Amino acid sequence: MGDPDDLFDIYRKDHAAAALTGPTLAAALSDTVRRSLALIEELCADVTRALVQARYTTRLASAVTDRSSYVRLDRQSEGFRDYLRNWSHQRADRGTGGMHWEAQILVTDHRRTTKEIGIGIAFEWPGQSGEGQSGEGSLAFVEFWPTGAGVALPSDTRGFQRALVACIIKLEQAGELASVKSRG
């Protein structure tokens, strides 16, 4: 067997080779953001279906804000795709950088009253062995500001739904939203 220092050098080289860099990292960063936002949209739609009798609808607001630059963009616009592409390349080139965004989930009751639930999203840095690309690793950590509940996606989708419902209940208890059932 070789010198232990040689083994450590081999480990460092192999470990560094597994890490994403350059355009591959930029594509993975961009993909992580898009997939996370799409998953949040799907989870909001699931909560809407579950709360159909209470007549609540939930959806991810169109605007998102990059916390590192406080740029607010419509996530369905071409400008967002351009910004995300540039954002990802800048962070990939630096090897670091903020990946924290703000968004709102809009909740509308049967009276057409709409309230915002603020969320903070910390996107995971795509890791070794392609985590974040293959879908096996974590994509994002979401914190619900009204309750402080935090969940990791995609591993805790049920926790995300529970946290969203807890925020809706909190708004209902404050009298800001009303379900059909609570009106008696």
C-alpha cells in the first residue's frame, strides 16, 4: 500500500473531480431553481384539491425575489430565464454565492379574499456525484414565515403541505380568511 499522504491526494483529486464546475454547475443551479419552483406549484395545487370542500385555492405567486440582489421577477417571463441563466453562471464561476429567494403563496377563500403567505427558499448547491441533477438529492429548503416551519424538498413534500395548511389555519384563526365550513 502507498503512503497515507498519497491516498489523501487521490481522495482529494477524486472528490474534486466529482464536484460540478463551470457550465455543468451553472446548468445544475438553474435546473435546481426551476424544478424547486415547479414542485412548489404542484404541492400548492395538491393542497387546493385537498381543501376543495373548504373552498380555498392556493398557488405560488408569479413574482419571486432574489435575496442576493433584491431583483423581483416574474418567474414565467423570458427576463426570469435570462436572469436565472446569468445568475447561475456568475455563481458557478465564483464557486459560491447566495441561493436564497423569496416568494409568496397566494391563498384565496370562497369570498375571493386573497392573502399572501411569505416563504423563503434556500436552494441547495448541487453537490458531489450529481446530487441536485438526478433528483435524488435535496433541491431546496423552504421556510414558511408566518409559522417558522421549515421543510426540505423534495424529501418532505407532506411536511410542506402540512406547513401550508398550518399557515392557512393561522390566517383563518386571525379572521383574515374564512372557509365555507367555518361559517356554519
